[in-house]
Amino acid sequence: MISNAKARFQRISPRKARMVVNLIRGRDASEALQLLEFTPKAGAPFVRKVLASAVANAKLKRPGVDVDTLFVSKIAVDKAPNSNMRRWRPRAQGRATQIQKGVSHIVIELDER
């Protein structure tokens, strides 16, 4: 592991973010950044920001590292606890149901080829 980056409590559902994450798993970091730049999915800006942070962390950790040799070795999106974005919706016969708003944790690890 050369570097990693985390984005916690991102306001996107894990299902939407995983669709974008599956596109870049195992790819080169520069290729993945370019792919995310033009991906019209809702999770692309979130994942792109975390990937750019991981590349910057790699440069900071090892100043002599070649960015072209970095690739996405591990990437994951998990469901985050949702304590703030809970909403209630009225239902029939005086009941109410809870609306779950999606919140995600995104973790990226970069390694060298």
C-alpha cells in the first residue's frame, strides 16, 4: 500500500457509489481520474475527489513516486450510519414510515505496479 484516502459520511447512497467504484477498480490512477471526469453518474464527483486525494497523499508520502505507476488496488463503499438525515412520511391510518437517506463511506488504496 502506497497511500490511501477516505471520505466518510458522503451524502450519496452506497448503491449509486458502488456503480462508479466498480468502473475504476484495478485501473491505473491517471486512467481512473480521466474516466471519472467524463462519467455522468451521481457518484463520480465523490469518488474522483477521494481518488485525487489518494494520489496527492502518495506524492506527499514518497516525493519520488511515479504517478503513472500507481493503480487502484483496493476500493470500497460501505453504508454509513444515518443519524441526521432521518425523515418521516405520513402513511395510511395515522401511521408514519421512515425515509432513509443514503450516506456512504468511500475508501481507496493505491499501490505501485
